[in-house]
Amino acid sequence: MAYCSNCGKPLYDGANYCPNCGMKVRFQDGKEAKKAGYDRKNTDKQMQERNAILRGILLVPRLILKIILTVLKIVLFIPGLILSVFGIDILGDLLILGAATADEAIDDVDDAFSTITNKYTVSPNEVIISRDMVNYEKMNFDSMIKVFESAGFENISAVPLNDLKRASHRKNGIVERITVNGDSDFEVKDIYDKRVPVIITYHSVKQ
């Protein structure tokens, strides 16, 4: 029996791609492939240990920044609310706006640290799901293709639904559904192999 040179899993007779990892088949003897799979497992284990250490190191500054921004939000919001109640609307509104900006900055801190962490903890063959990939509602399919391509996915397909009668329809080109490796309920920070199929279905004019 043949085995995958990338993950060491057994291959079906005549298979061109590995059903487990998606790697194109390179024929080799079972002993060599099993060794490749064993080496890959050891590498993955070492990477997981390194990732855990890195996440722990980055956790402290991340929490400190979030605490500072949370305190700033409270310090700005409460006086702003009091001033608004007493009719000093301009200054009150400015303080409340500052509090809202601090609140948005908290999300930005999470995104920034997630980006840094993922850059160094995701393996070269993996892609992590971002917020832009999840928030595809009302987005054009071309835009979403670029989002997934820029993230590193290699196997992206766009499938027209042919469900509209005229090209001027507001839904023309708008994404209906996206699946990653068959999953439609993927979430931010989920990790997938970059070679898994990404299927983008979108509304289009009947041909």
C-alpha cells in the first residue's frame, strides 16, 4: 500500500491527492512514507509546545493594555454622562465619544495580538480564520475571493446560484454562503490547512 509523503496516511489505489491532508501524491515505499509521517508528528508536537510558550508570553502585555483601555473608557464615560445630564452637552458628548473610541481600541488590541500570535504559531501550511472571512454577509464574491486568497488559501471556488432574473438586482454578485472544508459554521481563530476547498456561492443572473 502507498502512503502520503506529507502526513504518512495510507492512500487509495490510483489516488492523485491525499484524502487526509490534500497533498499531491508522490509515490514512494511504505517505509519511507511512514517515516515522513512520524517526523511530521514530532515537528507538530514541538510547534505546539513553542506556540503555548509564545501565547503565554504575549498574554501579559495584552491584558495590561486591555485593563488600561477599560479604565480609560470608564473614566471618560462616567463624567461624560454626568455632564450630559446637567446640560453640558458638547463636553459630555466629547467624553462619551472618547469612551467609545477606547472601547473600539480594546477590540483592536485583541486583533493586533491575535495577528502577531498567529503569524508565529500557525504552521506554513495552515491558515487561521479572520473576522473578515466570517463577516461575509452582503459582501461581493470577488471581494471575498481576495480575502481568502490573501490569507493563504489555495483551493477557492466561486459557484453562481443563477437565481436572479435581471443583472440590476441588488443581490447580483452578493455572497450567499461560504464553506471551508465543508464547514459553513467556521469561526474566527479556527485553523485550516491552506489546501482545503473553500467554496463561495453567490447570487447571479440566470444563464
